[in-house]
Amino acid sequence: MPSHNSHEAEFNPSDRATLIGLARDSISHGLKAHHPLQVVISDYSEKLQQPRAAFVTLNIHDRLRGCIGHLEAIQPLVKDIADNAYAAAFQDPRFPPVTANELPLITIHLSVLTAAKPLTFGSEEELLNLLQPGTDGLILEEGHHRGTFLPSVWEQLPEPKEFLRHLKNKAGLAGDYWSDSLRLSRYTTESFS
């Protein structure tokens, strides 16, 4: 799957292979040990040791099988990948835990996020004009309601109005909900499988 960034790829093929392998190892480990792989941070390159936010998405035959991640950088990237891979496989409340029989069928997709930046807008129309389909990941916040869509969701919802409506629903709001206190932030991802 191509990167959703408009700039040069940050992670080289070796880094990507390392992170995908780490995610798969954490799931394999989780099947036996019932906890994520304990990562020795210093075993990895300096770039992969940096605090970054990431999502791990699992698919079987192109159907979602789990997706867990962080929106803020709270730990080294390698630990975030290992923890989120385990959580996507065994703790996503939408799915039963992954079984040993499913492991060979799983495709792992990683999205490493940039820091989110708040958007400034005065109306829904202004907001829709700011959106960059295929590029922006969005975080929507309103009171205790919060939801995010990764940039890859544009593949299913290419129209900004529909993208925003579904994001509101995900956050627990009506699709036509609007308020002056609604907050949105955008981020981009480098995504790879």
C-alpha cells in the first residue's frame, strides 16, 4: 500500500521490514504468552527508538480483523508497534482474539503518524474546504466525544462531506451535528504493509 504522505518516505525498506516483523513477532508471542513482546529498545536503530504514535491494522482476506493505535507519541516507536500489534490481535473489542490458525492469514498494515495540528474554521463549509482527501487523518473532539479516521479511510469515503459525517458518527455524534466548540486536528501518516 502506498504512503499517504506527499513528501519523501521517512522509513527505508529495512526499517519497514523490521517494524512489520516486530508486529508479527508480538502477535506470535501473544498467542503463547498472553502479553505483548517485551522490546529491548536499544536493539533497534535510533530512528525506530524515537517516540512516535502508530496504528496497527490487521486484515484477513482484505477484511478488518483488528485495529489499535495511539494518536499521541507516548513511547518509542518499536514499543508502540509491539504493544499495538498485540492489542489489535487480542484486545480490539469488535473482534474475538486472533487464533493460531488465523496467524498465517493475517496481513499487517502499519501507519506511523505525524503530530496532529489543529484546524481553524468558522463553519462546516470552511472545514470541508480545508480537508485534503487521501492525505489527512482527522481527529474530531467535542466534549467527551472523540474519534479519528486514518488517511486510508478516504479510500472508502472519498467525499469530504461523507468522510466528516462518518467521523462524527464514530465519535458518537449525529452526522449533521454542528457546534462552534467542535475541534478538529489533522495529521498525516506513512503507511506500509
